[in-house]
Amino acid sequence: MTSHAKRLFGLALSLLAVSGAWAGRSAMAALQAPQPAPAAAPEPAAPPAGQTTKLSPDIPYDVVLTGSTLEAAQRDFDQFAWEMFVALNWTVDASGKVDPQKVIGSAPSGDNPTVWETWKEAGGIIRAGGKPPTPWGAPPEIPPVCRFAGGPSKVIAQAGKVPLPLLVQSEQAFKMGPLIDQNGVYARYEIVVDQPMFDYIVANQLYSRAGQQSFKGQVEFPFSDLATKTLGSIMVKAAWKILGAGDDPSRFHVSEALVYTPASENPPVQESCAKEKLGLVGLHIVARTKSAPQWIWTTFEQVDNAPDYPVQNAASHYNFYAPGSGAPINTVAPQPWDPAKKGPPTQVARLSALTAATQTINSQYQALLAAVNPRSVWQYYELINTQWPASPNDPRNPLGRPTPPFLANTTMETYIQGALVDGKVELVPQGTSSCMNCHNNATLTTAAPSGFSYLLSQAQ
Amino acid sequence: MSDAVPDSSMNTFVELSSVLTGYAREVLAPPFDSIDLKSLYYQTAQQAQGAVFDQILSTFAQIMSATPPDQWPQEVQEKILSDATLGPAARQILKLWFVGIWYDPPDQINQGHIVSMQAYIGGLVWDTIQAHPMGDSQFAFGYWGSDPPPPGPFPRFEKGGGA
């Protein structure tokens, strides 16, 4: 630095011393119309140069940037998001193996068992008393109350994302509460991780408090690497609604599961379990890659969840919004909460509309999915957005500059989408949902950083 | 927001801001800039300063075209910061980048407002002092138990792109 530069710098310091959609819906409306044959599916717009919009069972290793602008980069991350969505929802056979020939949604029903549902559920990793996880591929542990003859082996035990004893296995901070559908039924949630992430947790005994205390160094989950074609850590969070009156199962990925409600003393809730048909309403897919050590955070929703705010030209039916009800939007139901009973439906509106670019890529993929099978349930899902680190390797900003700054799924960050001030939406740092900002605070039980995963903080 | 400002004017503003603050333009206007403070600051200054802002930019544009980058700080000192009208206005812009506050009138320190929540978080002062604003941190929980990152360099000068 020259003397003059130092003088300018000094001047700067001395001065200082004194002194934040509906176009896509239109495309969906076209898709929802009766389609006589796959050939009648809408023609997708051409993908950007360097990108190939196709349906593939191959999980992407990393984002491939095709341009140098923010808009181009965001499109590349959205492409990555859709490739991930398609690959993780690809058809698996009875043994849980991917069947490349059975294209996503190609079964006569339009639905199929998926890759991510074969992964390890949180309850099989973090176990009572710090017991080691059940082996990869082992069936989930079924609570005694759920042991019906001939019942499904999938157990959904989370009734929310809040850190309340009743809403178990929660790992989300912030102001949270249950999400209650139009039938008065609580939404349910699950968390699963892929094998590389699971193996890392097991190898380092991070599943227990004792293991975490003896763990030395920093939690560094393995990352996917395009150069070596190695798959790394992927987490999935799913939000489900119990299908009931008014729901059209042909528009949902459906899973039959045991819905478990654990007992609680305050408020008094009796342990219960029921076999239900669940419809997928939200899906977070989070992947750690070589180019994004802070992970890539992407989220999808079923298209009928909720309208955009301010609500205009509302459709006749939503999963989480009643046209004309007058109920305040995005407001947590009054306590006490009891997932085993019906509650007041949550009136949900989306505070940040999908961008035009995201609507475009949604239309492209939805058309591809519909072309495979006009009955494909997967055409009824949409990407909300993808958050990624714009400066992934800056030691002075290890958070990596989350881009976009905010991201919320109406089924999982319902109440922290933003603030309504005089009818206007305000996106408030640290107050509005940002996956990266929030998970940057995740720790082990030792208070050491846990590599952006809250799962490990539940260890016993 | 950036669509409203011609590219050439924005480029002049960012280069000037780089000279004033000592930070490289890549810090002030990163390639993937979803926050886009530069546009907010441009419009804040333009609306408040009007013709004076235009004069600052035109003066600096002349400097850019007439002299090599390593002479820009000296030229800014002589033709902008030392000017009775342009100097205080340029210092308003400088302070805006560092603390996210628009001081008005320029040399008053008790009269100003934080122009946005992102401006508060994005003030260069936090990087300069290796800290973070209250209530928001780019560091992971428990960072205070580890050595801080390397002292904040001022990339403009380290890269030799400035004086």
C-alpha cells in the first residue's frame, strides 16, 4: 500500500471514527387438462445452452455453471435441483434398487416407490440411550402400538418441526408450530439421509453424546465430486398430509405409512398409531458438493398447497388455504396442540412468489413428466427455489453468502416466510427463513459446529 | 434495481466506491450479487444529491479515461475529496459503504438513517474490524473459541489495482 493509499484508508477510518405467480400455474392448468396422449403434452421451451433438460436416474454430482451472471448461475442451480428431484424420485424395485428402465412416473398409476424413501430415517440414526444406529437397509423400528398385522413398515413420527416434546425429533429453531390441513389434520414430517452421510455419522460415532464428546476435529460430511464421480452427503426432509376428503390422490406421491403419535403428559396426549395414506406436500433436498461446502439447499412443493400473497383469483381448493375463510394467514394454531385430534386449519399463503425463471424450468420439467405418462403424479410438483453459496471459499465469510438470501417452503417454514407490515411483505435477515443462515447455527451436543445438520444435536 | 442504472454509470460508481473505500470492486459488486447493495447505494446517493452526484460521477469518469488506475486515488483526492462541494458528498457515499447509514447533512454524525436491513449487515466496517453486526453472523456457532480469520486485507491495494 502506498503512502497515498494509506492516507486515503486513514481518511476512511477517521471518517468512521467520527461519525429483500401465477404464470407457472397457467402452465400447470394446461397440464391438468385431460390429455389424450403423451404427444399432446405441452412443448417445453428449449433449455439454455449447455444444459440438457431430461429425465435421468443419475443423481447429479455438482452444479455445472454455464454462465457468469447471477441469473445464469441461479438457472444452473435450479437445473441441479430438478435433476436431483427426478433422480431421488426415480422408481426403485422391491429390493430398493433403482430401475433405470422404469422412468419416474411411468407406472400405470403414475406413481412409484422412490429412491430417497429407501434411505435411513432419522429415528434409526439417533436412538434412545445413544445406541448405535440400526444397519443401513434395516427396516425401521416399529413402536409396539404400531405393530398391526400386515401393516406397512414405514413409520412417520414427526408432527412438526418445533422443539416441543410433543412434536418429536424437531430440529428447527425459530417460531414454529404445527401445520394443519383443510380437513383439520396435522401434517407429518420425516428426515432421511443417504448412505455416505450415514456412514460418516457411524464411523465417527456422532450418533451419541459420548461419541460426540470424543470426536476430534470438525464435522466434515463427505461431499459429492464431479471430477471423481463420487456421491457425497444428501439430506431429505419430507412433509406429508394425510389424504382425506377433498384431496385428489392422483395429484400426490402417495405413501402408506404408520402414523405414530407419541404420548405426552402436558398437554395430555395418548400414544396412538394409525395406518394412513399420506400425500407428499413438501420436499427439501440438501446436497453437499465440492463446489458448495455450505451445501445446496433446494425445496419443492405440491402445486395445490397455497396461493401467493396477496391472494387474487384463488383456485377452489388448496391443501392449506380456504378461499373466503377470512382467517389470518400464516398464523400458528393456538395451543395446546394434539396431533391425534383435529385442529383449526392453517390458512397459508406464499409470501415470496416463484421467480419467472423458476416457473419456466418448472414448466419444462412438468411437461417432460407429463409426456412420460399423463397420469404422472410428479407433474404436480414445483421447484420453489434453490439456495447456494455465492462465495463458498472465503475464509472471512465462511457462510458463503447465501443466494438468494431467503428461502421458505410453505409446508416447512410456514410461519417464517417473512413479515407482513401494513400488508407488505418484508424479508428480514435472521427473521425470515434462510436455510443456510439457520443451519449455520447447528451444533453437536458439545456445542461444536455440526456441519449444517441439526440432526446430530438430538443425540443421547 | 440495477436495471434502472446504465451499466457505464454503475461501473463508474463502483470504481469510484472502490477508490474511496479501499475495497476491490469484486467485494463491492461481486459477480453473483443477490443483495445488490451497489444499486441501492447508487439510487440513495442519486436521489439525495441530484446534480452533485452526477458531477461526482462525471468528474471520476474523466479521471478514469485520462489516467491509469494507480493514479486514481491521487486524482480523487485532488479533484473530488478536496472540492468544497464534491468532497462532503463523496464522504457521504464512503460512509454509506462502511456503515450503511446515509448521513444528511453530510458532515453531521447524529443525523442519518440506515438505508436498509441488508445495508446494516453488509457494512464494510464489520469486515474491516474482523467482526460481525449484532444479531447476524457469517461465522458458525462457537467461532469465538477459535482463532479469527486472517486480518482483513484491502484487496484493491493488495492486488495492485489501486495506489
